[in-house]
Amino acid sequence: PKVFYTQPDGAETVIEAVAGDSVMQTAVRNGVSGIVGQCGGVLSCATCHVFLADGDFPPPGEDEDEMLDCAATEREDNSRLSCQLVLAYGQEVRVTVPEAQL
Ligand code: FES
């Protein structure tokens, strides 16, 4: 899979990811700025918030939806917690990183 990360200033990073990793893990492992992932992916922070521009994923669960209300940058319709976006083989995903995570 491939993940395209767009920073708030428009800069784009493309990462060749590993199937089974989340969009959050992929960012943290590859040093993509702006995605923190403080809780390690267990839905108890909101520091992995992204705006999902393109990519097929199941809709957010109730816990993800509630935690998105705590995001440092106000949520939008396409807001997701990137630790919940698990990449499938061959998938291409585009996300935009919010201004702030903490
Ligand atoms: Fe904490 Fe995603 S890493 S909710």
C-alpha cells in the first residue's frame, strides 16, 4: 500500500507502507510530521487525527467517533483517527494532517 500525507502547508510525502499497518504507524515509523499517536493506537488519545481525502475504510466506530470530539484541531466530516485506518495490500490512501494534534 501507499500513503500520501499532505501537511497543512501543502507539502506532500509519499510512503510505501506495509499491509496490516495503520496510517498512524506508517507515519510514526517513517517520521512523517504532524501525526503523534500518543496512545499507540488504542483509541485513548486523538493525536493521530487526519482528514481522509481518499481511501476505502469501514466507517468510524463509536469509540473513534467519540474520541474525534477531543481532537486538538476541530473535526470535519472526513476526520478519522489514523490508528484505525489499517492498510490493505495494494491500497492507495490520501490523508491531510491537521494543524495541531496536542
Ligand atoms: Fe491514540 Fe489513534 S493513536 S487514538
